[in-house]
Amino acid sequence: MFFDLTEEQRLVRDTARDFATREVAPKAAELDKTGRWPSEIVSKMAELGFMGMAVPEAHGGAGLDSVSYALVMEEVSAACASCGVIMSVNNSLFCDPVLKFGSDAQKKEILAPCASGQKLGCFGLTEPMSGSDAQTMMTQAEKVDGGWVINGSKNWITNGPHADFIIVFAVTDRSGPKVRHTAFVVPKGTPGFTQASPDHKLGIHAAHSCTVFFENCKVPDSAIVGNPGDGFKVAMATLDGGRIGIASQALGIARAALDAATAYAKERKSFGVPIAQHQAIQFMLADMATELDAARLLTWRAAAMKDQGTRHTMQSAEAKLYASEVATRVAHKALQIHGGYGYSTEYPVERHYRDARITEIYEGTSEIQRIVISASMLKG
């Protein structure tokens, strides 16, 4: 498969690159150091149409394709991984499921303001004792007159401290051999819905996450996204697309690390010549570039399949698995090329090294991606 970007895709990429270079990258170190929420960058991403890229214009989005989304995610994430994942969560984990499964009223009242960036969404699936294994989910919703009452908690909710809405998954039926889940969209300020303080993390410091709690939180029937009992279907379909976003974030982190290592190798001298002239460094750079290109092609393939309406579960898992592990390897080698300076906060590679690691964990660990890939293969 050969990828030749369309004129529109190139324009979108170049717009994102210019924005990321001028307005995001100069603030990345400060955002990492202070952990400040980048409200001005989020607002600018909204103005550019980056917060609901694949949502039709009729629903407040930019009406672009998934390949364009992957391109923009890479550019923003190369400048600041925190800003990239804020954008990814709103696009992939919130707007996408509301677009696919939401009611007409939800699309008008919730999707439109989130896709335009006036509001912000987040996604609540993971719990303290339930992540990859949804059958152990403890959060539950009980049917009552006029709606449902939700009780439980979710953790590591990216955008959680600032989001106006959350899609939360709860068990609604335990009668069968497997529990059944239902997806609900809950507005911030709903009685019984509270949030803890932001989490303290190794990386992506400006992308705030937190634990959220539901204590007798009553929502109407109209809060259901999709149909009752179809929550697992909603979650899995959402993660198929979300993994394209995280793969693209990983591409951006890896590219930034490679660019930094290449520039440093041309400047730093040892034994009388720039270290870029040493074959050991050249081989490292060659491996980094090759793996990055391979990861990008996997990611673009998954995005193109999504645009075509083709099932892409396996391909998205492959892209997310490979791109995230490449990001870690590339950042590791970039730090090594920098030597002692790579371990210093004066240079950006230590930030890329820390930011890369989370891409192997959230939206399905590398181990879960391997399970998804092998299961798809074995189905024949």
C-alpha cells in the first residue's frame, strides 16, 4: 500500500506543523516542569478544528478524515505529548463514540460543543481493580424510575479535571454468564459525580488525569450512549479508533527524539570529529529512522482503513503496539546519543523518554494489543 497524501491532507499537516512549531513547542518544557494545564493551546486547537477532526461539520467538527487526524496528532505530539493526548481523548474517546452511537439529541447538545472545542470530553472505563478485564468492573448502574443510579469509581481519566462530560461504563446486568455493561454520558456538575485531585505521573505532566467517583449519581434514560447492555461494544469500537490516536502520539514523540538526537550528533565532537561520523551513532540513527517510518506506515494504514469503513481492529492494535514500543526504543537511543546531557533537564530528550513510556500502557497495554492481534489471526 502506497500513501500519497492529498492536497488537503498536506495542507492540514502543514497547518498543524506551523502551529506546533510556533505556539506549542516553545512552551513544552515549561508545561512539563510546572504541570500547568495548557488552556491557551487547547483553545487554539479548537479554533483550528483539531478537537473534533473527523466529526462532520453539521455536528460541530472539521469534517476531515482519520489520516488527517493522524497527521495532526503526530505534529502536535512532536511538540508536546501532553497537548497531543488532550486532543486525542476529546477526538477519539469522546467525540467518536457519541458520533457513532449517540442519539440525535446527544449529537446536538453534547457532541457539537465538544467537537467545536467549546466543551471538553473524557472517557471512563478503567477502574482501580479493572482495566483490561472488563468482566471485573465494579462500577454499576441500577435502573430506577426515570433513569439510572450509578455507583463506583474510575481512575486515570485523562482530561478528567477539566472535562465538561464523561462517557462512563457501568455494569447493568449480572444475570448471565458474562456481565453486561452500558455506556452513559454524564455532565460535570451532576449530583453524585465528583473528582479527585489530579494524578502525579512520570510524564505527560500537562495532560491532567484524575480519579472520578459516582455516589448515587442519577442520570436519565437519555444519558445512555447506544443501547442498554451494549457498553462493551461501544468501548471496543471506541478503542479501535483511539489506538490510532495513541499510535500517532507515539510517532510524534519518537520523531522529536530522533530530530533532537540527529541535531546533537552533528554538533557534539569526540576524538576530533562530530559523533555523527562514528559508525556506532550512524547505525543507531539508521535503526531509529527505519523503525519510525515503519510505525508511521502501520498507523496510516489503520487510519485509511477506518476512513474506508473497513474493520481495522487488528491493524489499529498493530499500529499502537509497534508505534508505542518504537517510541520507547527511539527515545532510549536518543538519550544514549546525548550521553550525560541526555539525563539533564536542560535537553528535551529526557522529557521524550518519560512521555514515550505511557504510550505502551494507556488505551490497552502492549500485552493487550498482542492478545487482540493474535485473536484476530486465529479467527481465520
